[in-house]
Amino acid sequence: MPKTKTESDSLTFHPACLAFPELPDDELQALAADIKKHGLLNDITLLDKQILEGRSRYKACKRAGVKPRFTPLRHRTCFASGSASTYCPNRVNFLTRSAALARVWFRG
């Protein structure tokens, strides 16, 4: 079972975030280099004070020494009814996307 605490602070990863596979280390390193060079282009999404979307960007920011930016998701329905491609990488299959969306939708 993956750890839900982030490495450096009190933020945790939302269960839906943990439903997706982690980025391989070489790709995370490339992302960190890109963020260091160009900055963080997309904010990391929080839901209930947990990282919902952007785990790899968060880790890459920490690795690159770049302060991450966060945007809270105000309504669960925005995530559940929105475009899955906004929150789900293309390499993740439909079943994994559906499981993540269901966790958010039925969480409460």
C-alpha cells in the first residue's frame, strides 16, 4: 500500500490520486528538469486539503526546488462530471480512471 503522507509536509495524497500509477523515476527526473527550466505550468489540485491531481508535479517541484502552487477543487461534482482527461494521464486505462472517479464521487 502506498504511503499517503507526502515527503516534506502535512499534505497527504487523496485516495483517488493513489489509484493511478506513479511516474517512473527517469520520467519524474525529466519533469523536474522541465519544471526547473520553465516553471510549474499547471497548479496542483487539492480536494479536502489533499493532493487530488498533480502528485508527479508535486514531487518534481520538490526535487527541482520549485515552490508548488495549489488550487482547491471546490465541488466534488466538478471532478466527477468533468473531463477525465483533465485529471487522468492518457497512459492510464479506462478501468483505473473509473475507479478513481468513483472513489471521489462516493466518498461522501
